[in-house]
Amino acid sequence: MQKGIHPNYRPVVFQDAAANFAFLTQSCVETGDTIKWEDGNEYPLYKLEISSASHPFFTGKMKLLDTTGRVQKFNDKYKKTGYSGAKKGEAKK
């Protein structure tokens, strides 16, 4: 291995503030924050917006989208163009 070209690979705490969840793992991510971990040592802290503790796929709490409202907004926006989405040879709605 060449010296001086590889990133600093060290223990880092990743924290998901939305779910009050943190885990310690190895990473080379750069951060200026630190946190005191359960073992009494201080580690660099990287704050996450979403993790497996807060992601709907892993939690099973899916958010329902307002698809009706979105479709209505789209139709209202393009109503002036006269485009109905029908292909050639089909009747307009």
C-alpha cells in the first residue's frame, strides 16, 4: 500500500436524531463534532437525517401520499393546453 493516499479509517458514531438512535462503526467520514460513547471514549459524531430506525421501509410505518391532490394539481396545470393524455385515434376525455 502506498503511504499518504488513503483516508483516515477510524471509529465514528452515527446518530439519527429523529429516532434517538446511534451506532458505532468504522468510517472515514470527516466531521467536526464529537460525542462521548457508552464505553467512556470520545468519538467523532456524524448526524444522519434518516437511518434504519426511522426509515418507513424498516419501521413498517409507511406514509400515505396525497396522490389525488397531486393528480388534480397536474390536471389543473395542463388543462389550458388541451392535452388529455389520449393517444392518436382515441377519443378525448
